[in-house]
Amino acid sequence: MSDQGSFYQRDRSWHPAAFTPQYKTSVLRSPQYPLLSLENTISEMTGPRFGHNKIGPLDNDLIRNYAKTGDPIGQRIIVYGRVLDENARPVPGALLEFWQANAGGRYRHKKETYLAALDPNFGGCGRTITDEEGRYWFRTIKPGAYPWPNGVNDWRPAHIHFSIFGHAFAQRLITQMYFEGDPMIWQCPIVSTIPDKAGIEMLIASLDRNATLPMDSLAYKFDIVLRGRRSTMFENRMEGN
Amino acid sequence: MFQRLKTLKESPSQTAGPYVHIGATPNWVEITGVWEEDLGLVLIGPDTRGERIIIKGRVFDGSGTPLKDALIEIWQADADGLYNSPEERRGKADPNFVGWGRQPTDGVTGEYRFETIKPGRVPYKDGRLMAPHITFWIVARGINIGLHTRLYFGDEEAANAECPVLARIEHKHRVQTLIAARSEEKGLPTYTFDIHLQGEKETVFFDI
Ligand SMILES: [Fe+3]
């Protein structure tokens, strides 16, 4: 059980700013007033917890969880890693949800217009819960890069979207994972909303030859860090504690 | 020799993008058969304690256009002001109320809607009671990091007036951006909470 202390303040200069004109959609969707800084209250220091009973056996297997007539096209990969907090402690019981395009760079979505083919055997969504050591893994195919309407010739590097629930609503995070060695990471207007190169590098999964399944799947390692909390030793107890 | 602190930086946020629903609410975007039911759609059951209410609204961009691709999450206390979370140390919350919900904004109208219960009051750090409120988290294409705000209830004037969080808002006219007006729908109290990302009516967002 984690401490009851409040969370370290979020380092807003490490995250993307709200207003990033190179990513055009942010221009009209970015608040202009400063955020109101609020010391954590119980409302943010608590959060929903999801039981393993919610998760089906194929939820972390994107190769099989939508397949109709066979396996999806594409390079078979395993993505694994740990969810930690800023104190480098594992976050057990975290719900991870992920979604991605197929091997050709096409999403299964009615608003998606990219001409690459849909894969009848690929849905593109999955989820899992971290174990006692904060570990997770899932199996999928490597997503393709895709073009998107921003500049006339902008492309997203191959990526997997991640949504993470830690133990408190203050830790709520959505981010994206990229693949080691992809030159397109450094040309992407969404990646470049992250101000610090070291921040971008945190989102690049490493190819891990020791974790591959020989003759089957490559493996990528991706650790995720959520906000950490203070220890309670010098903090006033909340009323009712 | 000094002792190096073992600390990590938080993973930077990235936009949820236009297809967040594939991961969050796949059934809603017709990806069926992967799992039965999208998480967070239903908050209340027959045994949940508390007053049934509806909350609804839209999310507007700086041009006044409603977002049709946003995802809204809410987090709230039960009718007695307790959170259904292992981090809740003040008592045991209603086991028939999770307190967390998730809904997309409608692809045509941009409206979101939750059927829930009215939360009880929760103490601030110093023990004073906050007014009843629901925490909101908004993500969408073009939003680089999820936005936290709170819904307060238009028919809780006395509680709102003494809420230590609302009191922190320096520009008093902006308090109104957090207060949902009450009406009635299907015989249920209905609170409309429109969120403005920008412009004169920009909602107060929190750095929590
Ligand atoms: Fe994407």
C-alpha cells in the first residue's frame, strides 16, 4: 500500500505545452489562462482500481483478440516493461489500455480515410493490468507509419497509444510509445511538442534481443513512469485519519 | 560522498489523438467481440445509494465549435462523500458505486452524458468541507496533456460559497465556469456542464 502523501507537483516544462502551433489542432484546443495550482485533495489522491477479473485472457493479445480468418499481417512483436513512479517504485494493479494502427498504418475507425487497407484480422485495441512488481506485457504486430492532415506531407512515426491508470486520479496519463531506430520520430510535429530530447527518449521502446521469442516475435521494452508521492512523515494528517 | 536520490521523471504526455475510442471504448466505434463492455459506461445500479442525477454538456474549442472526438472521464465520491478507492482511509465507500465513468462526446452533436448520483461532501486538506463536486478529465486530438477540472452544482449555493477550492479562484467571474445549472429531464435533476477550452468563457482548469 502506498503512502498517503500528496504527489510531487507535475513538471509542466517537461510535458508538452498546451499551445504548440506546429501541431495545428492544438491552436484552438489549448487553454490560454494559466492552470490553477491546487494542492492535492482527497479527490485527486484517490482513484478507481480495476480488478484482474475485468480482463479477458485475449485482452493482451492483439494478434488473436479480433482475428476472424487467421493471423493479422505484419511483424509479430511483444511489448513489455514496468510501470514505476517517480520514486522508482513499481506500480502494481495499474490498468494499461493500448491502441494502434495495423501494419499498413490504417486504424479501424469510421472516420479514418487513409487509403491503406484494413486488415480483417486486426482490431487494434488491447489492455492489461500490471502485476505485483509493476510488470506488464502484450503481443501485437508492429504498426505502420501513416500520413495525417497537418502539413501537406506530415507522417506519424510508427507508434502505440497508451492510457495508464495508476492509484490516484492525479496520476492519470495518456501517452505514445515509439520504436528504437525510427528516423521519423525526429520529424514528427506531435513528438516535437515534447520540449526535451530526454523526454522524447523516454517514449522510445528499446529493441530487446534477449526477450525475443526465437523464430516467432521480436520484443520491445517500454517502461512508463507515473507521478510519485511524498512520504507522509512530515505531513499533517488529514482530518478523520 | 553524497547520496544520489533515486528519482525518475514522469513519462511525458502525448495527445490521445483522434482514435482514442479504439482503445477506450472500442464497442462504441464498432470494434466488437474483443471485450464485452466498454469500461466506465455505467456508474449506478439498483443498489447504489444516493440521489439519481444526469450530468451532460459539450466541450467547445476556441471557435465555439463542439468537439466530436473528445473523451471525458469523471471521478466522484459516493453519496456520503467517500471514494471507492484503496487510497480512501476515512471509511468504506458504497460497494455498489465505483465512482468512475467514461463517455465519448457524441460524434454528431458533441454531447456527453452520465447517469450517476449526487456526491456527498469531501474535506479539504485542513478539514473544511469542499462543496459537492465531480472531477473531470478531458482528452482529445489537439489536447497535449489531459485537462483536469471540476463540476460544481448550481443548486448548492451555500456550499459553493464556502468551498475552499472555489475560494482559490482569484477572478471571481470565472467561478461560474465550474458551476452546472440545474434543470430536469426524465424526472431527474439534470446538470449541464459545458466546458470551454478557450475564449471569454474559458473553463478553470487545475494543475493538481
Ligand atoms: Fe496514432
